[in-house]
Amino acid sequence: MGEWGGWSTTFEGGGVKLKQALIIGAGIAGISAALGLADRGVFVNLVDAEGTIGGRAKELSCKGVDECVRCDVCLAIDKLYEVGASERIRVFPNSTIRSISGEPGNFRVTLERNPGYVSEDCTACGACAEACPVPGGAIGPPGMGIPLTYAIDPNACLWMRGEDCRSCEEACPHGAIDLARGKSTKRLQVGVLVVATGFQPFDPSLEPRYSHDLIPGVITSLEAERMLNLDGRLLLPDGSPPGRVAFIQCVGSRDSWKGVEYCSKVCCKYSMAIALNLRALDPDADITFFYMDWRPYDLRGGDIGEWASRDPRLSIVRSRPAEVLASDSGKPVVRYVGAEEEIAEDEFDMVILSIGMGPPEGIGDMAEMLGLEMTPQGFLWTSVERPAMTSRPGVFASGCCTGPKDIEESAMEGVAAAGEAASFLEGSR
């Protein structure tokens, strides 16, 4: 196991000693906090368990076709490249927090980095991908995110499956690939911590009545986002565009039976943005929304009722569907209670489940490690008056780890956390 170095309270940058901060989680809230601290002269260590930073936002797609629908995805993308260009932000991908000790203003942190096999020396020249003998390739660009280094698919790589192949390592002209690399540790001494570990999407398998992964064409809103990101439009398993699409709202939200009584806030806004994208690409598509109450975070995309009043191909049904069944042709059929209390069934080509947002995985362990209080819903507790303030001085929190919110609000909370953290550092000197 390698060591990245010993404790360090300051960072020597351009002859100036900079106080350090650690940000745990590199989604939109974390990178907003990092940029805010860097602008204030603080050196930032940005840690994320994934191979690239950007969080869930990098999986999302711009929904605008002819005009902007204010989905805020471009905000996240722009901030990613600002992080990559900053000399005061050091990124630790594939890394997790192993231990935290010390006191506010003087925290000692040990990071553990899982082997990424491809170092930051990678220039994405493509030589490794050309040399890879695996059909379709076992190494290639990771997609959106920072750093823009190639990544190895452990499920496809022959070396990782026990075979004698090091073609990519031998082909790399920069020596950036080391297939024998093991775990390593890094020790830091920082003045403040910012927790920004995001959220966990609701697992649709916990709602079996909606037949996700059982009936072709039943997908989640996050899967719809990924499809738009990769293909530029919604497509059925056979590659054809759907003619009839249903959105089922509040899947994994406002459901006491599932232990998620709260509203996830953003589902109405983002599902409407997906629907606006579908309408712009296919004016003849029939779109139906099934919902209990329409609660958009904001009305920048317009009101669903107003849209339905002027669009004959848009229907809104105030009903929480009972289940999704398969028709004789294999298409999804939504069964629900209609306006006259009758049982109704409608067949669609695609059903999109608008899944809610839950606390991030491992947030309980993180709270215990840092001595932080949590909410009854399982998120980190923060002050109502000062949303970035946690129950422990010197530790701040922002983004969806404190509760559901959209990209813009997460970014704003990251900026607020940076301001609070910088003020604390100033007072601790």
C-alpha cells in the first residue's frame, strides 16, 4: 500500500501558503463549494468515490432543443471545467474517507484511494484503446467529468479477468497505465470540512407494482435522462421513438408505506423538462402525466395545466396509478382510478417513473464519524437560518445530502457553504 505523503496544514502555491479545506463529494454542490473557496484563496482538496467528478448532474442531458427550458444542466457542465482549470483545487477521484480526527480548524484526514489503473498523466490520446484486443474495447473515455482521463472497464478487461494481457499498459506513451497498482493512502491536515455527498435515487425495484425491468418501455426518469444524454432522444428497446408516453409522478416520494413521506421537490420540474424535450422533437407524440399534486420547484418551464389547455396531445390525470401491467402485445398498460372513481386502463409505448431522492449511501456512517446530527428522514441536519451550518463547528454541508433540491439550489448551497467555511478559517487563524 503506497503513501501519498504526510500531514500538511498548508499548501505551497506560487510562493504563498494557503489554508486547506476538504470537500467530500464532487457533485454540483461540492464543486460549487470548491470554486467558492478557491476564489477566496483557500486550497481545496476535492474528494469523490467515483473515477470522475460531477456527480449525478453529469449523467443528465440538456433538455432544450429550439430554446432553453432552464433545466440547469449547463450550469453543472460549466463548473466542471472551471474546477479543471483551477490551480487551487486538487481532485482525488476513486477516493474515500478512511478516518477523520482532530478538532475544528485542525482536522486530520486519511484518504484511501482505490486503484484507478490510469493516472492523471493520461492525455486521452487513444493509443491504449487502439491496442486493446477486447471487442468493443475495455478502456476508453469516461464520458462527462473531470479529470478527462481514460478508464478501464473491470468487467471487460482481460488482465482483470486473470488473463495475460497488458496491451494498453505497453501502448501508453506516457506511462499513465499501471495494471498492478494497488490501494494507496493520503494524509491531510485541513481547517474545515464540507460534506456534499449528494443523494441516492429511489430504487424502482422497491415499487414492484410498476414493473420496472419487467416490461419493456418502463424506465425511470434518470434512465430517460441518460438516454437523452447518449442518444439525443427517447427510444424504445427496438430503437424506435415512442408515440405514447406516460409519466408517473411521486415514485419513491410522498409514500409512507416506503418510508419516504417527504416530497422530493424536483421531480415535477425535471419530468416536465423531459416532456418539453419530447414535444420539441416529436410534435405528434401523445404525453400523459399521472400525479397526485403538481408541485414544481419553480414555474420557469410553465404550468402543466396551462400547457395541457393549449396542447391537445398532452393529458393530465390526477390519480396515483395502482400498477403497470403488460398488454397482449407486451406494451405497458397503466391501471388507475379515473375521475369518476372508475377503474381505467391506458396502453402506452413508454412509461417513465419519476423517481424520488433519498439520503446518500453511507451518510449515517459519515455523520457518526464526524459527530453530526441527522434529520428524521435520514439526511444531514443543517440550520434553517444558515443552511450550510451543521451541528459541529468547522464542518459544513451542502446539496442533496441535507435534503432534496435541484441543480441550481445545490449550487447556491455550495456557494453558501464556501462562504461559511472561509469565514470560519479566517476566524481560526
